[in-house]
Amino acid sequence: MTGEPLIFAPVTGRRLAYQVSGTGRWCTGRYRFADRVRVEAVPCPDRAPAEAGGQCAACAGRDDFRFAHRFHAGGHVPDALAAYMAQPHWLYLATFADGTTKIGTAADPRKRSRLDEQGALIATYLARSADGRAVRFLEDALTRRLGLTQTVRAAAKLAALAGLRDLAPARSAHQQHLGRATEALNALNVTATPKAWAPPGEGDLLRTPDAERALYPHDPRSGEHGLTVLSCLGSQVLAILDGDGDGDGDGDGDGKQLSYLLDLGTLKGRHIVLGAQYSSPPAAVQSALF
């Protein structure tokens, strides 16, 4: 973070080479409301070390969005947050590669991007609510009635993608939960309007079952790394390493290149230096099939 506007850089189909500087984590800034319907990220002006939640105390105290998740439970609500929550929100189901399914919510302007960043295999918008308070009551109600989770750990998402051999179990799980969720909404006198999420094409390769992939064997939070990103699903990426021509671990020189899974989200709050000269250490691993 430099105090300059935050930049979104494309990584799919490109080489990503970097070195991690130091071992600490630094404040990732805060969110503020740009207007009644949009939230924008603001860099930490002090570039301070991170404390709880990846923020410094000053940024955490000024974060307009910190009350959002308990908005429907009462208590203090800033005017800007109240205005943001007054807009329509969506209730959704998202299913990951191992069939784990979560229930979640998204504000109308974030309807698409919220699901794109989840790293899900399949997702469905269940219903549109009048505002953020109503949709959070529905989220809690379906959590209680159906035993659905509201969070899935990034490490679990990554491990599930590494073991993805068949799409059928995840599809079956999603349809089962979708049917139960629709029934639960009807019982609450809420009309379900299920509509399938259209995933971004950047994740197509990751959503394709493949035995020739493995978890990245190095810690992306330290040292230097060089890889070419083939596919991206949320913060999880599929990549190949420089010069890894026989990466399948069998030593037969067949030239078949093994791809690796890693979560770039682990770099949150880290200082990194970009440079074409950086590369990953050698990796001799077998595919996730073994």
C-alpha cells in the first residue's frame, strides 16, 4: 500500500514473479461508502502493521463497513451503512468442489462480483430481498433450518479443488440444497426465484476435473516465486512453474507439465517485490491423484 489508488491487475495467462519482503503483515486499509450503493477500498495512510482482522487499530475504527454483518441484530448503525443496507440484496447458495455448500448475501451492485470472488464451483441466486436487514434474517433462518454454513475456509476450498475428479457429486449436492432451500423459503412465505450464477471464464480450467494437478509445495508467503497463472477461481489459482517440463514426478521425461494450486489470498497484507528475475524453487511432487 502506498496511499495511491488501488489497482486491479490481470494475472490469468501471465507470469507472476515476486519476492516476499519481511515476515510481518501490514494493514490492508478500510472500506468507505462512495455513495448510497457503492463501497470502495481505501489504503492505510500510515502503512501500519496489521492487528486483528488484517487492519491497524486506526483503520478498523474508521471502517464504515465493520457493523454490516451484525446490522440486523441492532446496535449502532452509521448513517452511510444504513443507506447502503436500504438497497435490495440477494440471497445465494454456493457449492464448492467437495460439495460443501454455504448460504450468503450480496448487495445488488455486488450481485455478480460477490459470487465471482467466492471460489465456488456452482452457485444459485435464491431470492431478492428488499434490503440488507431482511436478507440477513433469511440467511440466519436457512442456516438454522438446513444446517448450512455461512463461511468456508480458503484452505478447504483449495484442498477440494486439488481433489476434484468428478463434477457430479458437487452438482448433486447443490441441487439437493437448492431444493431444500426453496422449500424453506416457501415455508417462510418468501417466493424463491432461483437463477443460476454464470461463472467467469477465467475459472473454467479450475472447474474442470483433472488428476494432473497438485498443491503448490512452497509457502507463497515467504521467499521468491515465479509461475504462470492458467486459471483463477476467487483467490485460488492454477499455475505452472518456470521450466517445469516434466513436473508429473515420474521422471520419465514425457514433458507433461504438472499444474499447481495455490491461494494468492495468503499474500494479503504482505509486502512483495515484483520482478522478472524471481522464480520458484524446484518442485518434485506427484499429482493429487496419488
